[in-house]
Amino acid sequence: MPLETGPVGTLDPLLPIAPQLFRLLRHRIVHNDLRPGHRISETEIAREFGISRQPVREAFIKLAGEDLLAILPQRGTVVCKISYAAVLDARFLREAIEADIVRILSSAPDPAWIAEMRAQIAAQRSAMTGPQQAFFALDDSFHRTLAGAAGKNGAWRLIEGLKSQMDRVRFLSLAHFPVPNLIDQHEAIVDRIEAGDVAGAERHIRDHLREILKDLPVIAAESPAFFDLPAGGIPDPVNAPVTGGDHP
Amino acid sequence: MPLETGPVGTLDPLLPIAPQLFRLLRHRIVHNDLRPGHRISETEIAREFGISRQPVREAFIKLAGEDLLAILPQRGTVVCKISYAAVLDARFLREAIEADIVRILSSAPDPAWIAEMRAQIAAQRSAMTGPQQAFFALDDSFHRTLAGAAGKNGAWRLIEGLKSQMDRVRFLSLAHFPVPNLIDQHEAIVDRIEAGDVAGAERHIRDHLREILKDLPVIAAESPAFFDLPAGGIPDPVNAPVTGGDHP
DNA sequence: AATTGATTTCTAGTATGGAAGTATGGTAAG
DNA sequence: CTTACCATACTTCCATACTAGAAATCAATT
């Protein structure tokens, strides 16, 4: 995994500091160690790590680019709330992209990649009894493998940025996600890819990526303080327009 | 248009400098005023605009995030060549996203938006005789309108980032793009949306966004110095795996 | 007591100085 | 003529100092 390597919590002074700090703070925010609305200042972080403000500032700017921090000039910097709309947007984009990835795969199935995916699914089942975060890592790996198998590693880089918004929800309420179901869905996707069933594979990946729509309203209702909700309260995103995967 | 506003070439010292400089340099790179491979330094740019190196540095970091600059620690900063692979990746992602956008639109056509799109197409035809850059602006506006009509303005923000890679190609060789054809394609897309023909609308937007595949090899062969080509020379991207829009 | 005003104390933004590392050009040795 | 070496002139990166502006605190006034 290119990102998120190494222990999270310390900085190696020999390596460039700003990118390290960026990953570290990003990890803290996505895992809700830094809570939405919490104010942090460049000075404070600089003191905590014994570095100057400059690399902190650069990390802040990059985090603001992912909508994880809001920098208010001359006023302060706050951890963004989880934008309900942004989560839905990110999910929509992921579905669109991964649907096409799966179409590529199923239109020309590669036995070597199929074997790799099945091995990963086996690992996912083994991780079912362990901590849920372990499954999430394997889940990421699975989806990244899909992209890689389709020759779209560049696409995964983009998805990683989108995923940060969705991950904040994921780590906010680990209990809500039906891991066994998700693994079954992974298996169904690979089955349809192996069978060369383009429409079927597409339908399954789209359904898979719509799972979060069921849980999001529940989680948002549980922790409204963490969310930036649209006017009118929590909408029912399941009623969002159908976007594909349902052709005859 | 949120980005690229104001005159390009001067900085307002009253406003935050770093974001202004970012947009300005981005414009120069995308329009190939700064050529691929050209070396620039923080000091040089700082002198040119009479500012300090720090905001320059921050602009550089953001440009590196869009793969427009490559910052080599302690060695220098160069304008990235146009990555052939990145252009293909960006195009793939755009197709996936806009295909789903068009599916939303055609599954529930809105007369008001249809009228807006038709008006824009008329404006495009008027701009056919003028400079080609004027058409490009209208083309962007059209696609942005599609996203907005589907309630996916957030998606357009992402596409804008992807588009910078494709725009570099576009501005590199204005002559190659068959503007009348593109406008006809726009019209066909809107026709299918209005008719509620989901599969047809999807097929047309995908074909539309594949136009660049025809021109890219030609442009790359004309200006190989501007491109970062994969090993083995210029591939034929038209033979890339089919990714959708061709169901029965 | 409530309100207005000045002051103090925070913030991010910018400027500048120094440290570490790399490429380059010249010089001396083989 | 070729090669190894060293000094120099760059580069980015980090640290520090300073500026401008916003918010909060406290005092004076009504």
C-alpha cells in the first residue's frame, strides 16, 4: 500500500516532514480521532511534533484540498464536518468508475487475476472473526485489485481521494456494516466476471457500492453532530435516481 | 466559472497570493505557455512577481498535486510532460462519470434543462466561426450543465481536475478537433435525453468522449517532445477495451 | 446593568535566513 | 585524451520573524 505506511503517530525527521504529517493528520481525521468541528492551529500542531509551522501549513493546505479541513484566513482552522452531500457524491462517482472497471474485467476475464481475487476473498473470510478494521483494509485491497486488473491504477488513486469521505462514515460506526454480506457480494462480482457476464457483474458492483446508502441515514441520525446535513434534515438517499446496472 | 476568473498575468496584492498564483501558473501550463520539461524555480517565479518564495512554493505543491509540476527535492522543479497514460486515464474516468450523469438525465428528462442545453448548443454553433478557444469554453459549460442538471455539481469539480490533463492536449493542437461534429454529438445526446432513451443517450456520450482517442495519437506523433510516452512508442488507444455503451 | 470602545491575544499569510543536498564546471592526476 | 576529484552555484526544505486582521476580553461610559 503506497499510502498510510509506517507507524502513525511519529515523524521520521530524516524524511520530508510535510507529506508525513499530511498522512498522519489525514489518518486522525478519517478515523475520527480528530472530531468534526474541532479547531486546530498550525502553532499547536507544530509544538506537538517539535517542528516549525511551515510544514504544518503545507499539510493543512493539502487536507483542505480533500475537504477534510477548512482554513479560515486570520480566523483559524477547523476539522470539516462530514458533508452528507459529499459522501453521496463520492459514492456516486465510485459507482460510476468501478462499474466501468468491472465491465472491462468481465468482457475479457483473466484467470490469473480471478485467482488473485478469490484468494483475497478467502482472506476476507478469515478476517471476519478479527477486528473490523482488518476487514476494511482487505476490502480496500480488493477494490484496488479490481482497478489494477483492469489496467486502471490511475483510477484507484482518484478513488482513494473520494474514499476518505466515505471512510469517515465507515470508521464512525464500525458496527453497522454487514461484513459477511459484503464478502458474499465480492464473491458474486468475481463470479460474474469469471463468467464473462458484463451486465451481471456491473449490476452486482453497483449494488455493492450502494450498501452504504442503507447505513448512512442511520449513522447520521445517531451522530448528527458529526455531520453537515442539508437543510431539511436527513434525506433518504435510497430514493436517489437510478444510475445504471439495471438494463434487461 | 469558479476557477480561472480575473485577468491572467497579474496578481492582486490585497488578495491571498498563493491561490492566485496557482491559477495563473496552471493556466500557463495548460495552455502550453510553460512547456513540458521546462525548469522553473521558486526563486525565479518569486522575482518575476515581486513576492517571496513561500506562496510560490505553496502554488507549486498544489500544481504537483495535479501532476502538472514535478518537484524534485533539492534538485529543482520541472513542468511535467503530458503523460500519455494520464490522458487516457482521465478520459476513461470522464466517460464513466458522464455516462452515469447522462443516464440520470435521460431517465427523468427535465424540459427546463433541455431548453437550457439547446440554447447552449445554439451558442456553440454561433461560435463555430470565431476562435476555437471560445468553443472550448462553451463545450466546458455544456458538460458542466449536464452535471448540474443531474444534481452532480460535485462531480464536475472532480472532472475539472481531470480535464487539465486533457486540456493540455486540446490547447496543444487546436486544429485537430472537428468542432461541427462535436456539436452534432452534443445535439444527439440532448435528443436522446429528451426522448428518455437511457441506453441511446449513454452510447452517444461515450462516443463523444472517445473522440479524443482519434486525435491523441496524431497530436502525440506531431509533438513527441511534449509527451511522456509509454515504452514502445505511441499505442493505439482506440483498441482499448470497450467500457460500455454498447449493450443491445 | 447594558453597551460601546480600546486593547490584548489569538489566527493565518508572507518574508527572509539558513541547512542539506544535487548538478555543474574546472582542475589536476594518470 | 580520459578520469577522478573538488569547489561552486544552484535547488528545495525547514525554521524563524514579522504583518495584518479577526475575535475576545476588559474598561469606561451611558
